[in-house]
Amino acid sequence: MLELSPFQASIAAVALIIVLIGVLWFCWMLLRRWFRSHRHDPRDRRAIASQWKAIDVLRQSGDPHQLQIAVVKADQLFDQLLKLMIMPGSSFAERLKAAQHKYPELKDVWWAHKVRNDVVHENRDQATRRLNGALNEFEKAFKRLGVL
């Protein structure tokens, strides 16, 4: 049997602790990656697609007021999707920022979200072209994430 001096035993204990911390950290990172990349439940995709069809009906009405409602609903639906994807954050902006780390192409959703904020907080009419553009950005983002 191998006998270790107290100094060698201390070094071995510290090395063992460092290895255990490394293994735990590695396992934690694998779990985080798995949860973030976990595909959506098909029922979730169907529900989102169904809600998007209702938004699309509002869009096709051509009425500026209906378009504003459609932008607000699309923003809410996208936030719901980010929650289903287990994106961290307590607000839409925080969840979108987290999602952008994995999906950099979602940067255009910021503009669409700003249009939504203008509709909700500014209480002024928006140009039809701008509202349609925001809806197009939301639709592209849903497609990029594979739910439409």
C-alpha cells in the first residue's frame, strides 16, 4: 500500500476537489445546453401556429387598428415562445437578449418589439407599412425558430 506524507495527502485532496468541481461544472453546462436546445413540444408548435393564423387574419383585414392589435398579439405570442424555450429573464427584453446569444438572427425582433412599444405606450397611430413590417419580422422569427 502506498503511504503518503501529510503534505502529499493535502495536495491529493485539493486535486480531487478541483477535479470534482470540474466534473460538476461540466455536467451543469451539458444540462443547460440540453434544456436550451430542447425542441418544442409539437402541441406547442400547433398552438402557436393556430394563434399566428388568428393574427394573420387581423393583418389581412388592412384596418390600421386591427394591425396594431395584431402587432401587440404577435409580440405576446413571441414572448410566450421564449418562455416555452426556457429563456432566462423576467421580461421580454431579457428573454430576447438571452435568445439572441443562441440565435443572433433574432436581432430584427428588437425593431418589431419597438413598434409594439410605440403602439402601446405612445398611443398614436402607426403607419400601415411599419405595422406590416413588424408583423413580417415576427413571422420570420417564428419561422427561424421552427414553429411556423
